[in-house]
Amino acid sequence: MPEKRTLFEKVWDEHVVCVPERNPSLLYTDLHLVHEVTSPQAFDGLRMAGRGVRRADRTVATVDHNIPTEPRGTPILDPIAAKQIEALQKNCKEFGVPLFDMDSPDQGIVHVIGPELGVTQPGKTIVCGDSHTSTHGAFGALAFGIGTSEVEHVLATQCLPQRKPKTMLIQVNGPLPKGVTAKDIALGIIGKIGTDGATGHVIEYAGEAVRGLSMEGRMTLCNMSIESGARAGMVAPDETTFAYVKGRRFAPKGAAWEKAVAHWRTLPSDPGAKYDKVIEIDAATLAPFVTWGTNPGMVVPVNGRVPELAELKTDADRAGAQRMLEYMGLNAGTPIEQIPVDRVFIGSCTNSRLEDLREAARVAKGHHVNAKVRAMVVPGSQSIKHAAEQEGLHKIFQQAGFEWRESGCSMCLGMNPDILQPGERCASTSNRNFEGRQGRGGRTHLVSPMMAAAAAIAGHFTDIRTWQFN
Amino acid sequence: MNPFRVHKGRVAPLYRANVDTDQIIPKQFLKRIEKTGFGEFVFFDWRRRPDGSLDPEFTLNQPRYKGASILVTDKNFGCGSSREHAVWALADFGFRVVIAPTFADIFANNCVQNGVLTVALNEAETAEIAHRAQAIPDYELTVDLEQKKVSDSQVFTANFSIDDSIRHRLLNGLDDIGLTMQYEKEIAAYEAAHPAIGN
């Protein structure tokens, strides 16, 4: 063990159960989050092998991916979706796994409710059958997405055989410029290193701009680690982290809290610890970004233009770009601010937290959604929805012409009825702009919540740095 | 899981970079609660026109690639969502090997779990295979996991490296969970020494 260790190495070392001969380390999982889409086959596997869930007390389930965002109680019209939700209910009951169901006041996107409930904590290992599990790394946890076979593995053993990933430090120096958010840091990084720039690595985000982020912002940043191919993203825990966790339902209390915080304070990387790769970014070079293509690395500043093919970095980028332009219905050289939008989606595990909704509402206040645009706001959880309503945010959105809906993954991946029609163009606060992601033929542009709200009102992308706030 | 030792089969080229799992299996097919039957939905939006008919232009719809069991593609294959349905769809369609310069981590893990071999070759070798699969009718490759070698019946041959434990598991078709369960004593000892703090 090296003398000076990184945050990742400390969390990793603490969770190695054993290193079997000729096999990868057996890594212990502190928390397993489960949802309806990637779990039914895993529970079936347990049944077929006559195995149980080893630690139901370290497992938390909810429904989020395919539930409608219509008012709760509306029947689920899609029989296959309904069957999948029923399967989770049945499986949780049979195996004793706690479930925050459709009608629970704690239901929400799995990566939103973990932190809200306080089950997400610094130093933990957290897995879920969902690539955006990287979100929880914002707390200084080691959190990564797994496939369904691995879900079954963790249910049965609470462990996973894991080859140790490499480490990457991304240092964002200086304070964030005005109008630039955590989402823009994430998009800026992916634009710089590409969608496979961090494959095989765990990223640690550091530097003044990251330190200055709220927990919500850090979650947005870590959430999109997977879009650069990273195994996980992490931010060292600090006072901001402890203040967020303290008092939450499943957070340690009393003496256990003091003991936990004392431990968490030992987790940040030791000065001089070595990383396999280091990337430095000057925050002053970041801007409100908009994606123009069909992967999250195709990023330009809002005051820029759809790039000419010759401007792209690699042959693969150029080969793909022509196809992307055709799919996106865009011409090279078009100013981003001249691109009109049909739909706006504010939500997803990337940007559906209270702070995101507050920022979007601040933009929307006193304005009205463009007559040609349909815009929806989908809070990440029931608890966020409730808190937002206490603050009157729903009124601001509704008065401005936004739809105010129930919590879930919604149009981020369009498994529920919230989808784009072919050819529709959407400004979306979600994380993926892949072909057909939000509906076959749909055209997705990734932006921050403020930029999405502004696009809804203007009817086209517009620079939030020149916005008229009311 | 069936052991994987040597596989010989027809090669289909899908030479695009960054093919994401949303393309391999679109979300509308993730609601099924079974592991089987995903093959007909593989690359659905690329294979089928909006009216549902097969697009004859798309590689996998061309008669010459019918029955292909080896897919050759460009870098970062399988990026995006963790959905194992992508591997179930590829395997159910008949693919046992995917060759590319690089793979996304979660996708590659999911392949191992289903006995699908991911072979990482360099960009020149991958491009060469894709070219040959387009130029030579009924082009076949032999993928030998024991020798860690890919070759055709003519002059092409390439060696690949693979994690030893993954190779061992694939060669023997081992049940991953069963392997971990052999360490029950160690897991129980770990749990006893690491009670959760506060909950």
C-alpha cells in the first residue's frame, strides 16, 4: 500500500474482502440500489439457483424508469411497464427488500433519493444497475453502475469481483464564471476528453470551481462521469458534504455521527498522492454549453456555431459528424442561438434537484414559454416536488406555461409515455443525446437547467449570461 | 454458461465509432422481465424503418452477413447505459464475439457474464478485418481464446491480450456467483469487522 493514497484508493482498500488467487479483488458493497428495469432477471436468477438476498438491509429499491409522470393514481396504460413494476413489488416482498413504491412520499429517481434519505454517505461503496450510479461519488463514495448479472451477484453475496481501475485527477482551477454551472463543467470536460477519455479510470474532481459547488452541483458533475467513459467520479468530502448528510433519515446520529465524520475527514487524498492521469482545466475557459451532435462529447459554447467538419479532432469524429448533422437536421456553421426548439425537458438524475428547479424558476419568473414550445418540469423525487411547491416554484413554472409533473426518469430515456416525436428538437437537462434516446427520430441538445428554461421562453437557444431576470 | 474456447464464424462489419447501448437495444424493449428473445430487437432503429420494415441497406440485413457470429466495429463500442439487455440482444441474435479497438467498461463486463468474448485489437487490425469482411464474400474468422489469436484462412492473423481471470472463466464457463460464494468465510469476517456506521 503506498504511503500517500488518493480518495479512491482509501475507499477501495477499505472494501477489499480478499484477493483470491488468479482472480480480481473481491470488493464489498455497502449499499445496493435497485430499480424496476435492471432487476427482474436478477431476482429470477436467485430463484432459479435457490439463493436469497444476503443483505436486504443494505439494499434499497424504488420505481423510477418507466413510471408515468401523470398525476399518481392514473392507471399505467402500458401493460408491459405495469408488469415490470409489479415484478419489482413482488420481488421486494419475497426477498424482504425495502421498496419506495409509486405511492411513497419518498419515491423518486434512484440517484436522487439515495442522497435525500441519507443512505448515500462518504466512504461507502455503492452500486446499482444503472450507469448514472456515478452520481453518488459526489459524497466521496465509490459508486458505479453494473449490469443485471452483477446485480444478481451483489444481491446474493453483497460482493463483486473487481479489477482495480486507474485513477484520474481532473482539477478545475479558479472560480466559475457567471452563468456557468456544474452541468457546464461536466459538458466542458467531456467535450475536452471525449466520450471514452476516462474509460478504465475513476475520476476525482478537484479544484476551486469544484470545491465551490453545492452537493447538488457535485452530484450533477459526478453523474456525467460515465459519459466520459469513467468507471466512477468522486469529490472529496468536506464541510459542505457533512452539512448535507447531517440529520437525514438514515444518516448516523449522536455519537455515531461524530465517529462517522471523524472517519470521513480521513478520506480526502493525501497531499502528493499520485494519479495515473491528471487533467487541468481553467474554469475561466468554461461557458454555458450546448451539445450539437449525438454523443455528449459534441459540445460548443452557446455563443458558438455548429462546427465545420474540419474543426473536429479525430478521424472518427469527422466520420461520425456528417451522420450526426443529418440526424440532428443541422448545417455546419449555424450559430447555436439560431437553432429553434420544439420541446424542453427539465429533469433527470442529472438536473432535477431543488437547486436545479430554483435556477430554472429564476429564469422563468415573469416570462412565458414560447407559443411553439412544449416545456415540462419533472422533479427528481416526491420530496423535491413537495419542497418546490412549499417555495411556490410550481406556480412560477405553471404561470410561465411549463407543465409541472410527478417524479421519475421521464423523458431522459423515454421509457414512459414522455417521448419526443420524430424530428422534434429538445433542449434537455438530461445526460445523453444519443440517437433516439428521447424517442425515435428525436433530436436532443444537452444544456443546464437555466439554459433549458431560457430556450423554452425564447423558442431557441439563448445565452443565459445576457438573460433579463425578473 | 457455455465454455468459450475456439470459435469460427462469419464476420459482419458495423464500422462506426461510439456505438452506444441505446442503439444496440432501444429503451422500449427494456420493459420485458425475461432474459431471452431480445435478438429480434437488436439495433432496432437502424435495422428497421419507421414503418417496421427491414432496411435492406443496413449491414445486418444484407443476405451476405446472415448468420454472422462475429461483429467487428470501431472504438468505444457499448458506451452509455449499463443495460445488459444489449448483450442479451447481441447474443440472442447470434453473436459470440465482438471485435473493436476499445469497449466501454460496463458493456465489456456484461459480455463476460454472458459468455460473449470482446476482443480488443488495434485500430489498423480492426479496420483491416472490417475491410476484409466487406471485400471478401462469406468472410470468416477463427477466434482462439486459448491461443489469444484471431485469424482467417488466408494471411490475416492478430494476437490479443485479455485479463487472465476473465479468460479462465470464459474457457471454463464458470459461474461467477458460485466462485464468490466460496469466500463466504472471508465475507462474513469482513462484515463482522465492518458494521455499518449509524444505520
